[in-house]
Amino acid sequence: MSQPDHIIRTTCRGCHGVCQVLVHMENQRVVKVAGDPESPTSRGYICPKGAAAPEILYHKDRLTHPLRRAGGRGENKWERVSWDQAITEMAERFDRVRRESGTEYLAVAQGTGRPYTEFTNRFAAAFGTPNFLSPGHNCFLPRVIASTITAGVLPIADIYGFGGKMPACVMNWGCNHAETGASDGMCGAMFKRAFVQAEKKIVVDPRRIGLAEKADHWLQLKPGSECALALAMMNVIIGEGLYDREFVEKYGFGFDRLARHVQLFTPEWAGPITLVSPSSIREAARTFATTRPACIQWGNGIDTSTNAFQTARAMLILMGITGNIDVPGGNVFWVPPRGIRSGLHKLRGKEEGGSLSAEKKAAVIDGRRFPFTPDCHVPTFWKSMITGEPYRTRAIWIVGSNPLLTATEGLTIERALKDYMEYTVVSDLFMTPTAQLADLVLPAAHWLEQDDIAFMHEVWCAMTRKKLAQIGEARDDKDVILEVAHRLGLNDAFLWPDLHAYLDWVCEGTGMRFEEFKEKDLVMGEMRYRKHEEQGFGTPSGKFEFYSTIMEHEGRPPLPVYVEPPVSPTEDYPLILMTGTKGLYYFHSELHQIDSLRKRRPDPVVQINPETAAGLGISDGDWVWVESPHGRVKLKAKLFDGIAVDVVNAEHGWWYPEASPPEYRWKESCANLLFGGDLFDPDTGAEPLKCYVCRVLRPTSSSAHTAE
Ligand code: SF4
């Protein structure tokens, strides 16, 4: 193999991780992306998605020019237009909506948190629309907001040992990033390292994930019963006096009320609910409380139930009563590097006050139905497009998102975009089933085509990303948003003439301009612990709130309450349906056209217990129908004895990019089509993606069509 001309250090953005990588260049072409062994964030780790970056970058199907619809919606007829034409058209259309109907008649939607996140939020706020859509209600936001009202900020498992101690006990709960790569600004490989070396290991998961094989306690709970388990663990810890008296007395708020509240929630109470034996609950609770320091690594499994917010609160309280908050090896509040501007809290109007506070003037479509979700509730939004209640948005800009597949009610979204939305713009790397319904499609830049400062999760470091390639006319989404904002006169919120001026502004406080910052690769904060001893917590009481004053104020339960999933298995639908669990090769609906990844995971799978499968006459590798009260999809059975006999786990986000446009057979295997209706967490609007019901049928069964 030939030698690279040079190797450049940069930061991957294939998912939500913090992996620093070495990019091998040959004749100005990216030929390889490898993990950087000297990276303090990822120590050489790279996952298959990151390693496939050159294949993604140069893929023949990349969008390379702006495309305007030239036929009927969804007819796949397009004409190439220039960027100037595209941006002029967008600015005119958005301005017309603003003048004729009001700012709320434009919606802005984004996919998972990516470099564009800061600008999509900023653009929506500056334009004055409260109708900003993100998947946050089902991912991360329930944990972030619960943390904010309980402790002031999100606590993170202290897996790097900056304080001279690694966690002695790690409880991994509803998270599998040790196997799938990364999440929430954390590197899965670094977490795995901390887990393996911990003295005591606890895994809470309905599936026997890889970490469960190494665990001292694997609590295979029933999906949707997480809050009940956490309450029972509190019952043991408080009842047996294993809590941290000094922390709860000095720094806690409402501990006595909590102690009384959990008296009823014994392991015997939780046993039949969680399907974890009372003795296992007791043992795990004792281990967690008595092995210090201990941390909880949580994940998306917490966010995807109709009890999500209360569950997150309960888990925070477990961290608090055991005194593991902001101590070395516990759950800590990272100290970000000095002088870096970023973070979503600044994008809601706190920095540029007047110009961004316009969003308050217009009524959000969801009517603030869920008190603890800052964004417009996605399912409510799409429903409003059909019903026209309370009003029907006229235009939408969808950035980095494929909601037909990645949101629930995909058929409703399809109808809304086809029949009701007057003007849709989609920015993406590839054509997708959603982009096919747009009026204008914009080619987005891959992370190897972006200069950036990676700091979205505000962890303990900020890293540089370097533009190393240019494919066609693909443009950084931020750059496009900046220009559209300027055309619309939103200069107060978009202060910078161009993206480099913005990046200079982001790192201004470090005394460096971006070009200089870029050479640093990474800047770190100076970690400090036990900050509450000096400054308290950022809550109304200044304490760690076991009893939440904000919840009380909102008329919601101030102490965590378990509420069972809204739908239980029946004779017709006897199995519990989980979906949304991440994989190693794809990121939601992304990357299914990448050959090297597709070879390793060619088909969408549903994990099913061998005993259950045998009863249904299903063998490993059979195509099966998974049917819920809401829909039916075709998936391939994967027999797995690490899942309970009454639970199945269906992969989400599947479509077939190799199939014909405009649909690419997306309706065939998209597991999100199995969900819908009005089943939401009352606090955040989270959906029961991991605790719904279904049945699985062999293709030859009477109600199943031919599956091949
Ligand atoms: S885990 Fe995420 S950030 Fe890390 S290499 Fe993989 S895709 Fe990139």
C-alpha cells in the first residue's frame, strides 16, 4: 500500500462521539481515517462508521448541487440550480410566509445533534418561530432537563480519572455505547475501559448486552419499568441507612420527604413490575451504595418511555443519595475549557437578548403541551399539519433529518409534506425518502469538508475539525444558514460576515483566532470537583433537589413516581416491542448505502428469544412480519437468548437506498411505522419506543403477505 503524503489530526463527527482521528491524505484525497492513539478523548478508538468516512465522503450518490423540484412532489424530477438561486428562493419564500402569515408559519427541523445544531436553533429563534423540531423529546432532553431541575446541570460519569480516581463501581443503565461507539459527547471505548477496570459492575438492561457478560449484577428488567426499579433501589439504600448522610443533610433538599415517599416501594413491590427478583434488586442496590466512588452511565433507554422524565429524576436521586455527585469517579459536572463560546443555552436568547427573544411572541403549535420539552413536540406538529389545528405551518426547513423514517407516524409526515406543506427545503448528504418530498434539496458538507470547533456537548474539552475535502458544491449547513439569515435581515443574531468569523468568535475568549486554535487540536478545561461545596447547585433552592420545587410549581409530581407503560401485552399482541437501540454500523437512518457497512449488516433484524421463535415456527434468518396495533414491517429474525421470551427488539431507521426512488422501499422495514397514537410522557412528550406491544408472524401465516 502506498504511503500517505501527509496525515492530519482532526475530529470525527460520524455520531455524537469525541473521537480524534488521523486522516491520511494522498494527492489531496482522503484515503484513510484511523483512530488517533495520542488522543486523550478516544485513545486510538475508531468505530466502523468513523473508518468508513472516506467511503461516505466520496460516495457516488452524494448530493453535489442544489436541486429544485421540476415535477410533481415526489416524482423525482429535479433541475439543478445555483446556490445563489437556491438561497434567493428560500429567502423570498420564508419572507413571504413571515409577511403574510407570521413567523410561526415557518418551522425548522433538525436531526440528531450535529455541528449545525447551534445554527438551526439560532435561526429559528432569530426568525421568531417557536416551531423548532428535534428528536430531543425521545433522546437526551428528558435527562438534560431532569438534571437541570434537580442539580442545575447534567452530571456525567467520570470515566477519565482526572481527579486521581476511577469509578470503583459502574452502573450502566439503558446505554450500550460501549459497543456501538459513542453517545452524548462520550466515547464508548473510554467508558468500556472504565467499566472493565471497576471493582463492581452493574448492568441494567432488558438485553444481555456485551457489558452484561462482564457484570457482577445484570438486572434484566422489563422494558418501561426503570422508574420502579430505581425507586426500589432507593428504598433499600435509604431503609438500610446506606445513603450519604453528609451530602443529603448539607447539600440535599427534601430528603425527608423522599425517604417517606419511597418507604412503600420495596423490592417486593418492584419485583412483579420489573421482573427482577427482590433479592437481586437488594444486592445491586447495596453494591451501588457501598462501593465508592460509583457512577451511573445512562443512555437513550431512559428517554424512550412514557415515564421517561420521572425515571431520569429517580436515577439522578440515586446518584445524589449515595453522595456520588461531583466527586472523583462519580457523576460529575465537567469544567469546560475557558473562553470557548458554545452550548445550546446561549442559543435561546441569553446572549443576544432582544434579537432572539422574538420566539416568545408567537404561539408554538404544541401549545407547550409538555412542560419539560423546550422544542415543539414533533408528533403534535405533524398532526397539526393534517388537522390544521391550531394552525397549519406553511414552510419548513429540514436540516440533517429524515423524519419519514426517524420519527413516528411516518405516513402522517409523508401526507403532510405531500399535500399540505407549501414549501419544504431539505439539507442532507444524500437523497432520502424525506428529501424526495421537498421543493428544494441542498447538498450538505460531510464532516471532512468542515472547519469547526467541536464543543456541542460542552464536555471537558473543545476540539478542532478541519476542512480537508470539497465534493461538488456541497456546503456546510452552518454556512448556508448564515447566508439565508443575512438575506432575511437577521444580522443581530448572526453577527458574523462568514463562518470563519463565527469560528473566531467562538474561540475569541481563548485569545486565539480559529486558524491558530486549529493547530491546537484540543483544549481542555481544568477539572475541579465538589463545586457545590462553594457555590451550591444551580436550582431554585441552591441544593440538590430530591424534592423538586420546579416540578411542584408546574403541578407535576415533585418526587419520582412510577407509571406503567400505557399499553400492555394482550392475546393479540403478546410481545413487548423495543426499538431505537443503536448499532455499530449505522446511525439511525444514515449510512445504509455504504457498502463496507452494509456488508456487515445487510438486513434489518429483530432480536427474538429462541424459545419464542420456536413456538412461532421461526428460524434464525427468517424474514418475519412484526405487527403492532399501529402498523406492520418486515424484518429478519435474529435469535438471541439474551432477550426475555416476551420481548423483541426491532432495529429502526431502515430503508433501501439501492431501491428505486422516490420511496426506496422505506415503508417495508421502517420500525418506527409500528408506533403512533397519543401515548406520551406527560412531562416531556417522550414516546414508548422501548415499551410498546407487537406480535411476530411467519411469512406463511394467514395475515402475512409474502415477505421475500
Ligand atoms: S464512535 Fe462516532 S465519533 Fe467515534 S469514530 Fe465512530 S462515528 Fe466517529
